[in-house]
Amino acid sequence: MTESDRHAAPYARLTRLAALASVSAALLLLALKGFAAWRTGSVAMLGSLADTGFDLAASLITLWAVQLAALPADHDHRFGHGKAEALAALAQVGLIAVSAAGIGWRAVDRLVAGAAPANPEWGIGVSLAAIAVTAVLLTVQRRVIRRTGSVAIAADNLHYQSDLMLNLGVIAALALEAWAGLGGADALGGIAIALWLLRGAWQAARAAVDQLMDREWPEPKRRAFIAIANDHPAFRGIHDLRTRTSGIHDFAQFHVWVDPAMTIAEAHDVVEEMEARLARAFPDTEVLIHLDPEGKIDRAGRADEHLREMPER
């Protein structure tokens, strides 16, 4: 078993656990909120029900994606299947946007009609139960995200973070309209929920697009990589560094200057030694090193990169 496989196995187990927990929570919440929406007729509760329905669909997509992303590289996918997570996150974003539009339309219609919800105690009681279920799920998801960095689970986590605010909004809207006599509070709560969902969709979309567009690593991580890659007596400086992330796997490639008189065998040993160092510091990272005679500059990457990344000697 390779080093990458040893890291992938617990990753797959944890992400699958989080995805299954998400599906189970969504099924329970769907049943509770469906009953409450029927008893109250609240547009805010209806919005919460619709959001949970889309959460269930998104959780099923996530469950599929994390299992696919954990598969090892094969003949047709030499870089692995990690981008399945980013695609799943984008699918979730689409579902959130549709949900927000539907809730907003229903809320505006209710605001114009001026209708009020009935039996607010049912809606409030179910919302409190939903908050408890969601809090447990968020705890599980956050632990998995800390250990795996899964973007699909992170996008799913955003849904359920919004659920906490959404359920509090439902409670406030029902209480204000039914007991404080504030007409339109239920409809305004629905509009606020729609806007909150759109905000979460934007955040999840940015993370997914970054992976699909092969965005460079964050600068602190990039600089840490450069510091190790430059720390070899046979290396005279690196340049044209490129990095990207796909699921749990990172990829880095760079050019390095070496003594032009170095033999192929010597260069091979030096590269093998550096790849081993980088593998210890950056697990699940595939590294590709290209050797250049000292002083030769390839312009394939940023033209000024070699100036910033050459070590001081």
C-alpha cells in the first residue's frame, strides 16, 4: 500500500460517515418540518421545509461525491477523482439558489396577500427540535472537515450552518406575528432566509470554483513548500513553481537549477531525496521536479518567480 493509499483510507471512512449523518439528519428534519408546515401554513416554515428538502438532495449528492473522490487514480483518471467533490459542491450551490428563489417568491406573495400563519406553537416546537438535530450534525461535520479538508463536506456544512439561523428566523417570525401582533413578520422572515441562503451559496461556489480552476495554494503553504524545496546543497534555486489541489490530493511541480556537470545518476539521487523530504512534510502531494542547468531560465511560469524564490547565498 502506498503512502497516498494509507492517507486515503481514513479520509474515505470519515467523509462517508459525515455524508451518511447528513442524509439521516435531513430525512428526520424533512419529516418534522413537513408536519409543522402543514399545521401552521407559515411561509417561513415552508421555506425551512423547502431548504431541508434541497439539503437532502445535496446530502445525497455529497455522499456520492465523497465516495467517488476517494477512489484511487486509474487509467482514465491519472490525477485521481478528487474534483468530484468540487462538482458536487457546485451542484449544491445550484440547489441552494433555486431554494432561495422559491422561498423569496413565496414570501413576497404572502406579504402582498397579508395572510397570517396558524398554530405557531407547532412551528416553534419543531424549529427548536431542528436546532438540536442540526447542532449535533454540525459537530460531526466540523470534526471531519478538520481532519480531511473535504470541500464537499464543507459545502454541506454551510447548508446546515444556515439551518441554525433559518430555524431561529422561523421562531422569531412566528412569535412576532402571532403573539406580538407584528403583521408581515412571517413573510419578512422568509425573505431574510432566502437572502441568507444566497450568501451561503456564493461562499460555497467560490471554494468549488477555486479547485476546478486549479487555483494556487494559499501563500503561507506555498512559501513553506518553497523553503523545503530550496533547502538542499545540490539545488541552486527553484523557479516556475505551480501548485493546485484536487480533493484530498495536492500537486506541485517546479524547475530547479543544478550544477551543469552533475551526472544523470547524481541528479536522480538528488531528486529522489528531495521528493522524500517533501512527501514527509506534505503528505498526499504529488511532486514533479524538472532539472535545469544553473542559470537557465524557462519562461513557462511567471517570469519573475525565480527572482522571488531563489534562496539567498
